[in-house]
Amino acid sequence: MRFLIFVLTLVSSAAALAVQPIGGTISIEGRKMFLKTDDPCHRYLVASNNEAALNALVKLAAGDVVNATGMKNPGECTVAIDSVDYVGLRRMLGSWYSRDAVITVSDFNSMKFYPAQEVSSSKDKTYAQISKNAVEYNYSLIPGSGKEWVMFLSDSKSTAFGTIQFNRGSAVMKVFNSETGELNKTYILYRMTTGI
């Protein structure tokens, strides 16, 4: 009996040691996805047998950053991804505007939110006066269902959650009440060609 417990402990320990945190930048060549890292392989061919991980991986583009768990095979420079924990999306970087705000995203962790102070309309156009005082947020993205990514936003006072979905030149960001789950606000965002 003790021998059986010892063998089971060894097997579970080996399995736990094989799955490890993995991070790097995505590159794509044809139909193959690679993960660029700082270790001796420098580039791992990405594979996964996990359906949730595969659904997240196919939404990534070249230049995106991924933090995941999985198993590296340094001898063959391959990595098997078990789960995608969070991502940094290159397409999110830059400045975005909507009727209600301007958002600047400088890196994969922080953004500035400039709310509209005053909105006025004349005939078929709407004008917004944007505040010069930004609310600074730390954010993180994790895979969501379909084309959406789940977003967690935190400032010095609170944490909120939302979703973001990207289209060509635009994005839809929804922010929810973190206590009730009710939709607070939907932002239709358009990419700015010049900075704020």
C-alpha cells in the first residue's frame, strides 16, 4: 500500500512539474503559430489538444503577447498549451474615440480614459468636449466566448469588468457592473489616426 501511494505521488508530482507557466510573443508563418521566448529555443511551435485553449489561440495575431500554462519540449522546440491565462493584444494599442470618451492604450497593462464632459448636437452631427483629466486604468484581457475578450479594469478606487470585440478599424467595448453583472455602458470605438 505504501509503495502504491509512493508511486502515485511520484506520478502526480511529475505531471505537476511538467505543466508550467509559459509566456512570449506570437509570430505566425503560413498556418503555423510560434511563441517567441527568451530561453535557448527562442521560438517554439505552438500546439494544443485543449479546445478552450485552441479557441483562444486562433484569435491571436502576430505581435500579440500570451501568458499561458502548458508543457515545453526544448529538444524539439515545441510547446503544448493547456490554457491561455491572459493576453496582450497588439491591435488594442493606440488611441480610440467614441461619442462618450477617448481612450489611449500605451501598453498591454495600462490605459487612459478621457471622458466626454459635454455632448452637443447640431443637425446630423454630434460634438463632444473631451476632458483633459484622464482616469488611469490597469487592465488585463483573458479569452472570452466567440470573438470577445473579457477585460478587467482597475483604477485607484475600484475594479470593473467588461468585454471588447474588434472589427476592422473599430471595436465594441461593454462595461458591466461588477456586483450585479448588469450592462453599464457600451462604447463603439473607432481608431484614431493621430494621438490625443
